[in-house]
Amino acid sequence: MSAPKLETQKITQTVTLQGRDEITLDLDIVQGQVAHATLSGRGCTEMLSLLQAWRPKLVGALADLVVPEGNTHSEILLREAILKARGEWKFPYEDQELCHCRAVATSKVDAAIIGGCRSVRAIARETSAGTSCGSCRPDTEAIIAYRLK
Ligand code: FES
């Protein structure tokens, strides 16, 4: 009689903010539990401190991995990496271009939010998105709401 086969899974998630800040989360999952976790990245001192503080938290069930609750750019990026690893990432806008009047990419708006813009008005100042017909503003609001906890 053979031993039951263990269900194993390797998960790698890399998230980045405009190529400057980057977080990579590597997980070995056995039977839904984190068997080994590596969290690395490059960026500012705040980000590196967050990663160091978060490594001991990457234990237990994959579905229960804790995510940062704050809204610094480091916390937002780490939250994205962990939610993607858990299979729970549901970014609310799929097209590459968010503002068609001003030809502003979704990634540019998203980066502005991660970088500190917290309102449609601030996004408009930073990226020009939403400064013409305004029909993209609800999508911008949806991304702000999703990104910020
Ligand atoms: S689509 Fe963004 S202002 Fe018109």
C-alpha cells in the first residue's frame, strides 16, 4: 500500500511599482499549508522594514495569510502580492487604458494611487485622467476603493 500523495504547490508573485519598488513572494504549499516562504524585494527603507517584519507572519494556511491593513505604498504592494498568492486578487478594472479622452493607462492611474493619490481630483492632477468627459471617474474611484483598505 502506498502512502497518500501530498498535494504540493509552488507560488511566486512579483508586484512592482513602476519598476522602482518590487516585492517577490515565493511560497511552497503542502496540503494548503505554507511549508516554506521567502519574501524579498527592493525599494525604500520603509519597504524593507515591512518585508522583514512580515516574514514571520507567512505561516499556517495559505487561505489565512494575513495582509497588511495600512495604505503606505509598501503595504499596498505587499497586500497585492499576498492576495494574488491566495487567489483573491480582483482588481476592478481590466482594460489597459483607463481614460480614453486623455489616453491614460490604467497602470499609470494605479501607480498614482499606490504612490499617494487618494482622490479622483488628485489622480486628475497627477495623471490628467478624468479631466475631460469624466466618464472614467467611477472606474478611478473603484480602483481607489479597492486599493485602499
Ligand atoms: S474618459 Fe477620462 S475624461 Fe473622458
